[in-house]
Amino acid sequence: MKKWIPWIAVLVMAGWVISTLSPGHPSAYRIREFGKLPVLLNGRVQPFDSMARNALLQIRGRQTVPATNGTLSATEWLLEAMTKAEEADGRKVFRVDNGELLALLKLPENQKYYAFNDLTNGLAELDREGKRIGEIEQANRTVFEKQLMMLFNKLALYHRLKNVLQYEGAQSFGQELEDYVKVIPAGVQAEKARSENKPYDKAAFDKLISYLSHYDFMNRLSYAMILPPSEPGQGRDKWSGAGQHLMDVVHGGELHPVMRYYANIATSFERNDPAEFAKSVVEYRVWMEQRGLTAELAKGSREFRYNDLQAFYKALVIYVLALVLACLSWINGAETLRRSSYYLIVLALILHTVGIIFRMVLEGRPPVTNLYSSAVFIGWGAAVLGLILERMFKDGIGCVAASAIGFTTLIIAHHLSLGGDTMEMLRAVLDTNFWLATHVVTVTLGYSATFMAGFLAILYIIRGVLTRTLTTETAQALTRMVYGILCFALLFSFVGTVLGGIWADQSWGRFWGWDPKENGALIIVLWNAAILHARWSGVVRERGLMNMAIFGNIVTSFSWFGVNMLGIGLHSYGFMDAAFFWLMAFIASQLALIGLGCLPLSRWMSFRDAPRPTP
Amino acid sequence: MIDRIKYRGVLTPLLGLCFALGCQRSEVGTYVVPKEDATRTLASAPAAGGADMNAGAGQPVVRWTLPAGWFERQGDPMRVGSFAVTNAAGNSADVSVIPLAGTGGNDLGNVNRWRGQVGLEPITDQELAGLWEKAELGGLSARLVDLVGKGEKPESSPHMLAAMTTSGNTTWFFKMVGEKDLVAEQKPAFLAFLKSVQFTSGEPAVATGGAGALPAGHPPLEGAGAPTAAGLPAGHPPLDAGAGAAKALAPMGEAVSGSAPAVGNATTGVTLPVGWAQQPPKPMQSSRYVIKDGGHEAEVSVTELDGDAGGPLANVNRWRGQIGLGQFSQDDFAKIATSLEVGGTKATLVDLVNEAQHKRLVAVILPREGKTVFYKLVGEAALAQGQKEAFVKFIQAAK
Amino acid sequence: MIRSVFDSLASLKLTIGLLCAGTVLVFAGTLAQVDMGLYAAQNAYFRSLLVYWGPQGATWKIPILPGGYLVGSLMVLNLTASLIKTFEFSRAHFGLMLSHGGVILLLIGQLATDMLAVESHMRLGQGRPSNYSENGRDNELVLVDITDPKQDKVVSIPEGRLAQGGRITDSGMPFTLRVLEYQRNSTVGFQMGGGGGSVTNGVAAFLRFQKEAPVTKLEARDIPAAAIEVLNGEKSVGAWWVSGWVEEAQLAQSIANQAGPAVKRLLEQPQTFQSGGRTWRIALRPMRFYKPFSLELVKFTHKKYSGTEIPKDFSSRVRLRRPDTGESREVLIYMNNPLRYAGETFYQSGYDENDPSITILQVVRNPGWLTPYLACGLVSVGLVYHFIMHLLNFTALRRKR
């Protein structure tokens, strides 16, 4: 029986993963189908679903909104905001934590999330403060000011979302569009006459003006381009925003057929008419297929499935479970628990890999393109290394390492995704070529390995100082692991750094530019080399090796994360304030562990009675 | 022994290399290159007035005259203009010109923000009404506040002059901030600077004010969605403008269709008459235009000279000589000279014709502070006569 | 004695010390870049023998860290010495020997690059051929003999020499120069009728230059100015203010925009003087590197991702013309695809936000460019070899258990 338990554990978790994939009760609204429809945003074709999830992550920090009868998916929330703004304004989606900010906006302090309606009183304040703070350089802003700007940006984003399909407050948009098209000739005549000081049709003129001012407003707020090119042969990237198009129509253009579909979708959602809604969604898809825009449709569907899978979130959960089981297996020595942990990590790693490959297919790029994907990849590399170690040593250490690093990096990745689209387009100079692709992968694996060595060293210190479980055999095993992984780390970080230099040489003629990110990679190489040379020469022994490896964690975290906070040089993308605090906390924790490791060996719990191994 | 040789053998060339290469850095070099023309033509009609090397795309079209002692500096992307003024004590003041979309926020908010920047308490609306001074900015009336603040030391309090005006879709902020006495001393220069500003044709593209995610031209969050009153949205071109070619928010100043395209001439800030083509000026001229019509040609030139440049008679006689006519006496001159009103000043106009050679020269002599400006229209007689009216209008409209 | 010095040079402890020192140095240098700017920090930390520090406002400085050159050259010596000392042909050591040899090659190659490489850029406007590239950070004072109608003889004095001040003589100039004032970075203002002082020729009649603190931001650069007096023996031919403000088209344009037509006209003319029957021009400009060929921009394409400002790709089609061989052909330069010609490489580097008909190419001359490739190869082969040997031993040991 015992030997089946690991398999059962895997089956249960796999079952959980699969169960979350099915759509549940089929929504009458075909919301999922709508979610797959493509738009052009941030320079790339993505489904409404991605736009909704990313926006909601930025505003609320979650991908769903709680409602009285369940939860709203991101797309449902988006549809509501786009067509039934009054209802959406009542949903508590805006996250505000800062006390001063709550006071400024006169908001009650006992909640985490606020609705747009709660914030309307403070809009004037926000506007004014936002302008004032906008003139201050980012580095000089106080915490309050940064939080205010974040809320300001969230409101601006929300505002823009509300005007993607139709302008905020529009009713029966489809009908209005038909009216608009009809009144254009008369209105244009009237304007011409008016400008020549002749008698003109005031009614037609006023009507046209009022339409135009709404569409102008839509155009200024333009966020995503929802109308695909009506002649794809002349340029597949010539999408347009709804507002922009409607403004162009007045100069004698045809109303885009897709505009009618969307108008109908908006109106039918507003009126709770699922049949009409579904009909327009399907008709639109057919229209795209007929025009040969199948690639865009496919991209929308594919990315929708990627979002739905939530591979990294699920892998994270399984890693946590595996970590618990592996730690338990140390406590009671049960082989079953260890094997269950091992199998679960394999399952998590499969999900992890599927997620990475899916991203590569969607982006058409190597697995590491920005900080988010590097975090994911570091976790993947560490998990693979951990599994290999587990297979060789079979003592649970590999499992603990793999699952711990796996889930930590995925949490970091999740927090990075709160900043917006993680699949944004990259600048031209980062176009894929062989050197760049190999450089990012190799260097990231080098980071993985250095973190892995550092984690194993932490295990050594904690188990040695605080428990009796650091037997000679375990100590020797850990030492060999750390040493072997450091060799691997040195190889990969050195080769990765040099590949990066070669890529730079090919791209702008300078192999080494002392850019902060380059410097960070160099520091890792130097430190890894220092550890190994110190070990070879006997300057340090086991305990010293472990301490130096933990210091390697500090070096790597600075190089991977810290350089982005310096905000200079060619590698600086994005700022992270909360991240700075966590980085400092992490460094402090590592220093504390090194301090622990420096305690005289006689004080180590594992070495008190037993004959001491060579320190 | 062998080690020693190996050791030295490696070290010496390395050091030698370092020395040889290191010394090459600060040597004078001589070489020969093919002939280069070091003269250049600088545009007198800037596409981006007052911009420096940090000018971003689509800078507003504005010009001014810098007072003496004001230094141009490299500004940041938000500023259209950035200057520094220093005094003997080593204090300096910073002057900035920043356009913002729409109304740029409400007045009370702006003033209280500025008050905060110099360490003063905010005020109420009623108090604000009494604080405004009137100033002239770019031909428009502007509002100015003069704020003396509280610094750490009473002698070095911060002093701010801030002026704002709205032109078209944009509100312009002109600010001077510096040490109390320096700014007080510079206030007249600042006011003169404001007066010298010219907003020329062309709708300025606007700095987004760094306001996070708000796109350019985003109305303030509280003012969402209110449709504008009767009339096209500000800056909207006529609806039938061109066969779909005009961009929807093109500047009002562009006439897209029609027979006589008016081209903005930013030197004088006025419209050039039809048929006048601007040409690089000849030596001594400040600007030059050529008019061609059916094989005949005429030229208009503008020249500035110090003082009275010899007096009107001497110049008129010079011109008479240029078109092959005899010399005038003072009386002859008095007979043909007519007076012309140009911007509040009396100018002298002469119309000289050489019938035999079909040459005509129409000139206007305009005295200015310490200088004289000469406007000359010379060329084929009939053509020049036809252009005389446009010529006069051009002079009267120029500043 | 030599033996013990040699032994210390070859010692492993020195290696560890140098590696640790390197780590600290690179870390400190990276942090310093925030305040000092990339360029200044590079020079202070990595292109120096020692890193100095002095308290704010004091005139004294003490060395606190070894600089990049010192650590680098000690590493080369240490590696070389240890290689020589432990040299043996054995399978076990082969991998490591190879790797360390590669590292030596890398370090020497980077040193050579640092000393020998020249980087500059070319700003090409459509239809305007150019036969030189410029270095934005280093400027030169040039005295150009323009008497000959067919060619110009240029005497180029590097900015560093101006900073030293005093008198400058050279066989290429029949006169002596005296540096009256030098400003690494300057601002310019109007002072009609001269700003006072002894220099009133040329642009000094209406412009006044004032010293400004050097820039630290990455995108900004210093605009220098200098007052130079020309002396024939002891007799003064004249004195002029020269500056990038006057010499560079965009900067001159920004001054002309705010001044009257008289100023504009003066700015359009070069500053010249006569000496010994010949006409000379004087100017302070970004350092130029002339080439025996010219490049002319035929077409510049710049695409952004739809609806964003993110550059998607940009490419320049240029025509290369070489008068002495009659060569004339078109080349396409785009991201990751440079033009390699006459020992220099031309990369598509950037564009002008304001003017879409301008392309900016980065020009690099680096004779040591091959060394990193060779070095990387050596080190990788060596490390992989060593790693595999280790792995084989390790698994053999485990199998024995």
C-alpha cells in the first residue's frame, strides 16, 4: 500500500489541475469566447482576456473580483466596466493601503479595497496632487507621493478601460452609430455653411457636434485598438482604436463592420441579452476568418488558454505541498513521504515547463526576456538541479531545495506581474539572435545554480547549528553537492557573461561596457571563482565553504534584482520600491545565517557530542 | 633560472605596451582633409522655437527675446525654455517655460502649489483674487504672482515670479525662481521677456506633464465626459477639409483646401503674401523674398542698420542710382516722400520709377530705437506696382 | 629574492585576494555610477590604478581601493606566474591550464581594447555625405589652414591638452596658442557689444560663456568652451572664444533662434584670422576621425510597434564612396547587422527624435576584437573538460560504493 501513496498524491494534484481547466457551468454569455477576441495593445496582438487580467492585476492585485453570487472573472469585470459603468463603479476593486492617502480621500480605514464611487469625492484632490507629484523626479518622491501616483495611474487606467468599446455612459450604442452615420452628410453641410456665415441646419449641426465630442473623448483616452485592419493585405498591424476610427468616419470613410459587431456586443451585454451577445461574437469571428486574419484569432485563443491554465500558480501550490512533505520526511524518516514529495515536484516541474514553453510559443522568443520570465526560469533551473540531486543522493535534501526555491521564485514572479503586461514587446536591439538567446539562458542558469548552492549551504548551517541532524554523512553529502553545483555555476555564469559580451560586441561594437547588469554578472563569476579557489587552497574548509556560498546568495540577489533599482545604464527596466525592502530583508537574513555559521563549532548542536568532522 | 627568464620575459613587454599606448592620448595631431565649407545656413524660421538639444518631438512654436545676462541652459524634457541668471554675489535664478494641455489645473491649486514651493502657507480663493498682477505675455493678457517666501535664512529667502496665460489649447507657465533680491532686481527684465514672447501659427504639441498613465491632452479626472458646448471641439478643423486626408485634431490655423495657401512666416509672425518666396538673405540683409510672376521678377528685402544710416536723402539717392535715376535734392525728396503709419511709428515711403528701364523701387524707412529698418521692393515696374499694396500690408503687420 | 617575489606572485592566496578585491571594486564602482554617472565612475574605478576618496570640499584624497588597472594587471601576473610554476602536461591539469590561459588572454585583450579601441559616431542626414565620424565625449581644438582651395590642413589639439592650460606649440602651426580660459562644461548667454574682458573677436562680440558643473546623467554631455589667444612670437594676432555651442549646428541654431538676424549671420560664418600670409580657422568641436571614404544616407527606415513608442526595427541604406579607388556601392545597416569596412565597424545605433531623416551610426575601431572570442573558447573548452573529468570521477566513485 505504501508504495502507491506517492502515485495517489500525484493523481490527486493532477486531477485538481485538470479540474480547474474546464469552464465549469457554461456561461450563457459566451464570455469566454468574447475573452478570446484579439485586440492590439502594447504593440502586440492579445486577447481581451489578457487585457482584462493585466488591468485587474494592476488595479486590484488579483485576477478576479468578488461578487455577491460568486466571483467575476477579469473579462466579466472588464465587460461590465466597458458597458455598464455605473455597476462597475460600485465594485470594490481599487486597493489603497497608505494611511495618509486614505485620510486625504476621506475613506474609512477598515477596508482594503474601495470602489470607484467611494473615490469620487477625492478625485479633484487626486488630480491636483497627481499633477504636482508628476513634476517631481521619481527618486525624490515620498512614500505617500508614490502611493498617490499609483492610485492616480490606476484611476487613469480604469478611465481608459471604460472607453474602449464605447464612450462611458453610452446607451444603445449600435443604434447611435447608425444615427451618426445618417447625420454626417447633413451635419457636414451645416458646419460648412456655418463657417461661411450662411444659414445652416442647427439641429443637424448640434447633433453631429455632440457625437463628435464623445468620440473625440474616446480617442484621447484610447487604450487598446479593437478594430482589425479591414484590408489585411495592406498591413496586418494597421489596427485602429474605436474613437479614432469614428472620428475618421466623418471625413468620408465607411463605418468599419467590426464596429457594428462590437456595438452590438456592448448593447446586448448592457441589456442582458445573451443570445445577441453570442451571435455578434460568432459573426465577428467569421468575419475575421473570411478576411484571412486567422493568425490573430488563433493568437487570441492560444493566449486565452495560457491565461486559463495558470500554470505557474498551480506549480507554486504543488511546490508548497512537496516542500511540506519533504520536511516531514526528515522529521519522521518516512521514505513514502520523500518519494511523494519527489513525484509531486516532478508534476510541478512539468507544469512549470509547460508554462515556459507556452510563453515561448506566444512570444516567439527565448524563455528569458524580462525580469518576470527570469524569475520563472531561475525557479525552473533550481527545480531541475534539485531533482537531479535528489535522484543521486535520495535524502530529501534535493526535494527541499527544489520546492523551496521553486515556490519562492514563483511568488516573486507573481509580484512582478502586478506591474502589467509581462509579455510586452522588446526594443529592437533585443531582437532575437543566437548570442542573445544563449546568453540569457546560460546566465540565468548560472543564477539558479548559485542560489541552489547558497540554499544547500543554508540547510547545512541550520541543520548543523540548530538540530542534531547534521551527521557526518549528511555533511559530506552537502559539501559535495555545494562544491559540484558551484563548479556548474561558475561554468555557466562565466560562459553566460562572455556570451553577453559577444552579443554586445555584435550589436554595438563594445564587448564590455561596465554596465550595472554586466558588472553584476561579473561579480558572481568573481565570487564563485573566489569560493572555489579558497576551497582548493585550503584557506576555507567545510564551514567556510558554506558561509561563502551563502554570501553568494547576497551577491546574486544584488546582481539579479538590485541592479534594476539603481536606475541607470542600459539594463535598467522598471522601478520597484517594495522590492527594495524585501531585498534588504533578504540580505539581512543571509548575513544573520552567516553569523550563525560563524559560531564556534563546539556550539553547533550537531557537533556537541558526536566526534566533530573536519570543520 | 629558467623561471626567472620566463617571468621577466612576460612582464617587460606587458609594461612596455602599457607605456607606449598610454602616452598616445594627449598628442597634437596634424592631417590633411579635402576642402570643407565651414559656413552654414541657419534657419531663420525655426520649427521648434527656443529649443535646445534636449528638445522633444513636437515642441511648441514660440519665440522670445532673451534679456541681457540670461543664459541658455540645457533644460529637461518638460521645458520648452530653460535659462539661468546670476549676479555678482554668486546667486542664481532659474527661469523655465512650460506648456501644459488644457487649463493646466485650476488657478488656486497652482498658486498654492507654488506657495508651497517657496515655503508659504496656502491661501483661499478670496485671497487669491487680490494676489494677481496683470502682465502682457505674447500679445495676450496674462496673470502673474510675485511670491516672496520663507527660507532657512531670512536674507536668502526664495522669491518666485510665476506668470500664466492660455493660448489655444495650451496654458503656458513662465516661472522665475531664485534668491530674493536677485529676482526683485530681475523683475523688469522678466516682464520685458514676457512681452517679447511670440506665439506663432501651429498648434503646439504638449508635454504630458509626466502624469503617469494619462495620455497627452487627457482632461482632468474630475471633468470626465462633459461634451463641449455648441461648436466644434477646440482645434478641430472644418469638417469637409480635404478628401479624408486631414487628421481629425489638426490645428485650426491650417487651411487645408482653398486657392491661396497662407504660409506662416515665423520670423515676423505674420502671413506672407501670396507669391512671395523666402530666400536666404544677402550680406547686410535680415530677410529677403522673391516674387515671380510670368517671367518678371521683383525682390523684397529687409535691412537693419544702426543709427540713421546716413539719413533718408542719402539712401534714397543711393537707390535712385541703383535703378538708373539721377540724384534728388532735399526739396525733390520732400515732394515725393509720403508718410506711413507702422505700429505707432511714422515711417517714410518713397516710390521711385525708371520708366525707360521698367524698373521700380518702393522703399519704406522705419526708425526704431537706435536703429533704422529699411524695407525695399525692387524689380520690374508693373509687377512691383501690383505688389505695392501687399508690401505695405506686410510691413504694417510685421513686429 | 626574485624567487620569493615570484612565489608570492604565483600564490593561490594572492589569487583569492585579487578575486575578492575585484568583487568589492566592481560592486563599489557600480554603486558609484548612480551619483557620478556611468562614464565618470568607469574612469575613476576601472580605468585607474587606485580609487581615491576625499571628504566633500576637501582638497586631499586618499586611496581606498585598488583600481581596475591594478587589479587586472596583478591578475595577469598572478595567473602567468602560477601557470609557469605549475606547468605540466597531464590530463588532470589540462583543462584548468587551458581555462586559465584563456582568462589571461581575455584580460590582456580587454586591456588592449581599453587602450586602443576608438569609438565614435556618425550622424548622417539624407543626401548629405560625410567622411568623418565624431566622438561625443572628447573634443578637440582645431586650427585649420584654409588657404588652399583644394584641401584643408588641420592641426588638432585634444581637449586634455587645453585643460592643462598654458602655451601650445606644434610644428604644424607657425604661431603659438595661449589658453586664456577653459571650461569643461559651459552655458551661453547674450551680452550684446561684448561681455567685458579682453576677447571681443568673432562670436565673443555678442556671446558670453560661463562655467557650469560637468554633467552626470548618462544621456547628457558637456559642452566645452575656451578662450584662445594666437601669438606670433610675442605679438598677439587676436583672441577668440571657441565652443561647441558655436560649432555644432543644433546648438548654434538654438542660439540663433533667440537672437536677431545679425547674430544669426555671425554664427553662420567661421571664426578666421590671417597669419603668415595664410588664412586660418579656429574652432572647438567634438573630436573628428576622418576616413578615406564617405557614407551618404539614402534612406532611413524606422518602425515602431503599433500604438507604442517602442522601436521595432530601424535600418539605414547608405552609399559608400571611395574616391581613390572609385568604389561606390549601397549597403544596408540594421540592428545586429553592421557594416565592416577598412578596419572599422559601423553599427545602427540610434535616431533623432525630432528629425526622421537622420540616422546615427556607431563607429568602432578595435584591433583587439578577436581576443574575447578566442579567450571564451579556450576557457569554455577547458572548464567543460575539467567538469567532465570531475563528473566521471565522481560517478565512478559512487558506482564503487
